[in-house]
Amino acid sequence: MKIFYQLVLVLLMLSMSTISAMAQNQTLSGIITDEEREPIPGATVLVKGTTIGTSADIEGRYSISIPANSVLVFSFIGYESIEVSIVNQSTLDVTLESNISDLEEVVVIGYGTAKKRDLTGAVSSVVADKLENENPNSVQDLLRGNVAGLNVGLSTTAKGGGTLQIRGRTSLNAGTSPLLVLDGAIYYGELSDINPNDIQTMDVLKDASSAAVYGAKAANGVIIINTKKGIKGKPRIKINSNVGFASVASTEKVYGPQAFIDWRTDVFESSNAGGFDPYEFSNPNSLPSNVSIDEWMAYDGSTGDPETVWLQRIGLQPIEIANYKSNQSVDWYDKIYQKGLRQDYTVSMSGQGDDITYYWSLGYMNNEGVVIGDEFQTIRSRLNLEGKINNFLTVGMNTQFAIQDESSVPVGSGNYTDLSPWGSEYNEDGTLKYRPNEEQSGGRHPQYDRQYTDRLDKEFTLNSTLYATLSLPLGLSFRTNFTPRYTYYERYNHQSAEHEDWGREGGLASRRQKKTHYWQIDNILTWKMTFKEVHDFNATFLINAEKFQSWDNTMKNEGFQPHDRLGFHKIDSGILPTISSDDEYSTGDALMGRLLYTYNDRYATTLSVRRDGYSAFGQSNPRATFSSAAVAWTFTEENFVNVKWLDYGKLRMSYGSNGNRDIGRYVALSDLNTGKYFYQKESGELYLVNQLYVNSMSNPALRWERTNSINFGLDFSLFDGVIDGTMEFYKMYTTDLLVKRSLPDIVGFDSVFDNLGQVDNKGFEISLSSTNISRMNFTWRTHSNFQLNRNEIISLYGDTDENGIELNDYENKWFIGESIDRNWNYQTNGIWQTGQESEASEYKLQPGDYRINDLNGDGKFTELDDKTFLGYSEPRYRWSIRNEFKYKNFDLSFMFYSYWGHEGAFNQLKNRTSFLDRRNSYTTPYWTEENPNNEWARLASDDAGVPFDVYRKKSFIRFENISLAYTLPKTLSQKAKIENMRFYFNVRNIGYYAPEWNWFDPENNGVTPRYMTLGVDLTL
């Protein structure tokens, strides 16, 4: 009995202990997301040291009952585990950071994919989602500064964009832009048709091995664009909306009203240097006591009002004089430039079921530039659809539709320096005044042409890839891509007869309509197989065909009767109609084979060969074969490599050849042109005669331009993934250059396209990514790139002098042994100063004029004897650095990039702009006897008939962008049934530092806009 009571007492105490423990438990819930705020279904939540745990549902949500003061471990495959101490909390949202190195990322390599770890070629990747806070308006915005070896130009128009070039200029006359590939198919459309919000990743193929599978035009590198697909889970609706402004960030101002008068006085004194009377061009109200008004008036026998005489002497027109006296001036800057409104809206819906994956988006963008009337509108839509029919057949399509509208007519910003601040903006009846100062060279009202122009300028494009993939036994798969592209372009323009100039023609109108149809088909057979778990084979074979055809019609008319008010709507009512057409047709085909072999994740090799055909080349050489080979060694997998701080290391080497076909479709052929002329009979009667003549010389031997290149690469990861990097060394040899060669007149043609010469390129690139700080609520990452490229002309036409030395091409400024971008000109040596009159006069110059070095000392300037090499027009070095910070729900990033070591013409230093006596000017310094300098010449300086350029270094560092974003906490967004909400603010082109360039923006030599954007990204 005693034992029974003791057992009951023990059970009672255990029950009380359990009840007490249960009373101390608490329930914790929250959402587990990744770095991009996307949920992580299946993430594990575990109480440290116990078996108590749970996992997140499909939306990343979890709920767990835990003892008080527990430590929770959050983990998931591919992410860093984190531990969190829980004290009196009921909710906790956690963000897990990926622990997959960049080396494990999957990249597209052309007709297939591979892990970056297994690559043998030079490939760089950009993940679009990581840059979404910067609000990229174009594909170029995503790439700018983010890929070593890729140069992205700067466009300042409302449309934006910019040129693209990989690893420098390799050709003299043929195009050097890279080949574009969109969702696995070669893409010849505009990048502006692609909505950046639709892009998932971009891969840049830079060496011959990685690009060789594309053969045609791949000599200039390849950019592969991959758009978004649906992901598993419920349908997801995403809305991105942003509004901003474009304002002038960098410009040069002209002289204001009073400064203009003072400057005009100096203009006339400088242009009449040594040949005018004392104070002849000075304000009569400020003459010195020893010069009377009568004496001053007698200089040229003037009579009347002295102030009017003075203003006439400095070139002011009657209307300017009247406005000066009534103090009525115009600030033309406000008539040309504006703060442009920018709007961009995109909505998308995506999802993935058991048998179907879909992504659909619709976007509208309306951007105004900083120039009044510069406007770009586009509507873009994309549908990516893939369905699994059964376990061996998958079909799908990636379709893109876009409408571009560039109908808006910008004002004439080129007239800015022509316009006098004392001109008149309006006529007496309130209409715009055509010539504000009523003088032929005094400029036109910047808004005048726009007022009398009616324009419709639109382009419609449809680009699609329809595909079917067949899974076959033995590791085989077969895929067929059919990629049609349709474009329809129309441009209708009417220049009204009410315009003062166009009225003399009776009005002008034109209608242009162009239709393009392009298609290509790819049949791709792939074999993937692994033997004994160490031998990985991946073979790809391709048969390709393509066809391009366009129809381009233009009709023009003028002299409309009885009037032109219907404009291009009634173009047949003119009296001088002209009709022209320009249709084009081309075809191409290709065969390709590639083998990737990897042994034990340690040794890898890639072999490829491609044979391309293109109808633009001569009949003797329409096809060419391009091959490549590459090897890679992951040396950190070797047993003898045991370096604690070295996580990963791989050496790569590749060699191969690619082709360039970026020339006109008919340059190898002779073409016939027609014309009309009047023939006079013996009677004197004139009648119209048609003529037919051979317009160009054929070259049936014209062949592909070929670039052979060798690339050495090193990939590495250090300190447990804290630093990842890539280094590339390369040398390229471009032969059979496609050159438009000049011919002597006796031949009957002035030029012919031919294969001549050789250009070499060599360079070095390095990319580094580092995780500087990584804490639970704070991370700091840095990404940097550095590149240099050097090119050299090895040979040109093969013509030699009597000593057997090959001749240079002085007309095009191409020199054997020098870079394509070498500046060759006369060398300046400051300004002739007072006291050097006799020396300057030997060259027919005077103090205040630029001094040119007479290199051979013969007292005259001749090109071959006195011109020399003066630096380079392309940057010698380029670098960029991006910093990214995350603190709780805040994201901050900023980027700098720099072009360094190049020079550009800065001819404003010469102060030699035409008609200074009838126009305005930018406010710049200028040499005078009272204020001499050694850089800025006198106004209206002389060059003694020797044209030359003044060069200055254009090196700069640009603060390209800064972005701040805030993501709404999940606890708040869930209450509104919202999956994610993010607000962001971005500024682009904040400023630049150019130590030796004090003119317009050194990157584009013109007005540069600054963009400020505020947006919201909403996911439902």
C-alpha cells in the first residue's frame, strides 16, 4: 500500500511538471523568405538541441510551439542556417541568405545550359532581379557597369538605350555590335522592344569557345537574354509602377542679356584686332574723358542716337536694338529644355501547375526627355507558355509584342547658340517669330518647325519562338524552334506651307511604309549521359535555316494645290510626286556540333564546330567553317591542393574562330540604278529620258571576316565564399577584314567591298564580388569590374613603298602598328602671346591664335611632315564598383563607373565658331591683351587655313546611380492580403568628376539628363 501511494505521488509530480512546462511554452509564427523577399516553401524550423520542429508551407509561413527562451535554427538546402534566440516574441519573419556560390549558378551557353563551375569559356552573368531597385528603363541599363569587357554607350534621348560592344573594336568597316539571343533564338530586333521587367537573367559570352556555337556574327561576342517563367505555387500577380522626372544634369549656358552685349563688344574688337579706333565698339555712355562723343561718332561718320550707333557697330539688328532699349529679352533655354515626366507601368501574372507553366506581362512606358518634344511611348506585352503534353513531349512559346511611338517632334536644340537674347519670340499677331532677330544667320525660333510639322511615327513588332521538345531514350532529346518576326513601320510627315521656308515649296509631305518578315528554324539534338558517376557527356547538334525579307516604300510630294491643309492624308494633291522603293532579301543556314565532357568534376573540355552560310557574301565564298576548343582544370579538387583560404580554383584556356557577317545584304553584287534627265533635241525641245546604269562593282570572292582568339581564365572563391572572382587574359586576331576599299577613277567605280588586312586585340579583365559583412539583419556586398583593351592594325591593303614598307591609309587615319582609335593631328603648344608678334606672323597668325608645332621647322604646315600621334579616342581603362547594403527591410545600393586615359577634340578652345558677329555663344573664357591665357584663344581666332583639333583628356568617374528601397513587413502586408510590397527611390546620373575636361559631359559631349524615380512593386 505504501508503494502504491509513492507511485501516485511520483505520477502527480510528473503531471504537475508537464503542466508547468506546457504553461511555459509559447507559439511563434512568421514567414521565411530569401534575399529577394520570395517565400521558401519547406524551410525547416528546429528548436536547437531538441527534435521539436516544423517546416514552412508553400507561402513560406510557419507556426511552432516552443519552450520559453528557446534558440531556433532556420535552415534550407542551398541557404545559410541562422540561429535566433526567442524572448517574449509571438512573430518572427526570417530572411535566409543563399550559400550557393556564384560558381554554382546555372548560365546559358548557347543551345543549352551549364553550371558556372563547369564552364570552359569566358561567360559573365547578370541577374535582373538583383538590380530592380535601380528601375532600369532599358536592357542597356541592366548591363551598364555590370560586366567586365562589355562597353555600354550612353543615350540621352527619351528612348534611352545605348550601343553595345564586347572586348573592343575588331573591325574597320563591318559592324561591331554583339549578337543577341532571346530565349534561345537569335534576335535581330530592337532592345527597346524588350521590357526589362520581363528579364530573368542575361549571360554575356565573350570568348570564341563560348560564342562559337552561334558562328554568324559571333566574332563580336554574344548576349543571351532569358525572360521570366512561372514558378510553382498559386498564380502570382505582380504590379510595378513608377513615376519620375528627367532634368538637365550637365550643360553649358549661353550669354545672358547684358553679358551678351559685353561679349559682342569683345568679338568686334578681336575680329578687327589692330584695325579699329580707340573705344570704337565701346558703350558711348562709358567713354573715357579724353574721347568725346563727337570724336567717337566721327569714326565712321555716324549720326543720330549714339547708343543706337554703338549697338549697330556690334552687329545688333534693328529688332534687337528696339528690344534692348525697351529691356525686353528672351531666355531661350526655357524654350528648348524642360523637366520631362517619365512613367513606366508593368503588370504580370505567372504560375506553374502540374502540366503547364505560364508568364504574361503588359507594360506601358511614356518618357519625356529634357528637350521639349522629345518623347517616347511604347506598349510591350509578353506571353511565355509551356505545356507538358505527356512524359516525353513538351510544347511552348515565348511571344513578344511591342508598339513604339516616336511621333512627337522635338524642338530645334541645335539653334541654341544662334539665338540672341535680344530677339523677339513672337510676331505682333502673337504667332511664333521665324527668325527672332530677323537676320539670316541669327538662328530660327527653336519651336517654329515643330509648330508646323505633323508627324506619325510608329512601329509594330511581333517576335515569337514556338518550340517542341521530345524526350528520347538513352539520354537523347530533340527540340525544334521556329522563330518568326514581323515588323510594320510607318512614318507619315507633313511640313506645312504656312512655314516661311516650306511655304516656298507649297508644303511638303511624305509617307513611308516598311514591312519586314524574318524567320529562322532550329532543329537541336542533345545527348546527355553520365558513366560511372564521373564521366559526364553533353553533346549538341544543330541544323539551322533563316530568311529575311523586307518591303520599303516611300512616296513624297510638294506644291500642294489648292492648299496643303490635309497634309499626308491627301498626298496626291501635290504637283511634284516621287515614289521610291527599297526591298531586301537574304537567306542563311548553319550546321553545328558541340561536345562538353567533364571528368569527376575536375577536368572539362569543350569542342565545337559550326559551318555557316549567308547570301550577302560572294558566290565563291558564301559559307565558312568556325571551330573552337577549350579545356578547364578545377585544381582545388586535387588532393595535393590544400589551401585553407582557397575554396575553389579553376584554370581555363580556349581557342577558336568566329565570323562577322554584319555588312549590307548586296555589297558583293553589282546593282543597277535608274535615273532621269532632260535631253535636248536639235530643235531645242526638252524631254525627259530614263537611264539605267551599273552603280557598284561586284566582288564574287567576298568572304567572311574571321576572328581567331585565345583566352586564359581563372575562376576562384576565397575565405569560405567571402570573395568570388574571375580573371581573363585574351588575344584576338581579326583577318579578312571587310573593308570598303577606294578605287582609282579609271576603274569606273569609286570603291568596292573586299577582304583585306588584319586587326589584333588583346586585353585583361577582372571581376570581384565580396561579402564584406553578413549578419542576421545587415549585409554589405561589393561588386567590382576592371578592364583594359588594346587593338593594333597589323596590315591594311598590302600596298608597299619602294622600301617594302606597307602604306598607311591617311584618309581614314588608319596606321600600321597603331590602334584604330589613334588620334593623328597637328600638335598645339598653347597660345601666341603679346610680344611674339613677329614669330606668329611667320605663320600668318597673331597673338591670341593657337600655336601649332612646326615639327620639321620649314615654316609651313603639311600633314605628312607635321602631324603626329596625340593619344587615343577610346578609354584605355574602364572600371566600375557597386555596393549593396541590406538592413532589415531596407535596401541601399550605389554604383560608380569610370572611363580613363582617352582624349577628345575640344575645339571650343579655339573660339572659332562661325558668324560670331551675328549670334550668341556659350559662356567660355577667351584671350584678350588685358586677360591673356594659354588655353582659350581670342574670339574669332585664325588658323591660317590649317585645320586642326585641340585635344584634352576626357577621363572621368561617374556617380551612376543610387537606390533606396523599403519592403513592407510581412505582418503588415498579410493584413492587406498582399504577398509583398516594396517602395523604391532611384537617382541616375548623379554627377561626374573629370579633372581635365571642363566642357559638356565627357561621355556624350552634350546635354546629359539626370533621372529621379519613385516607384512601388506590389505582389499579390
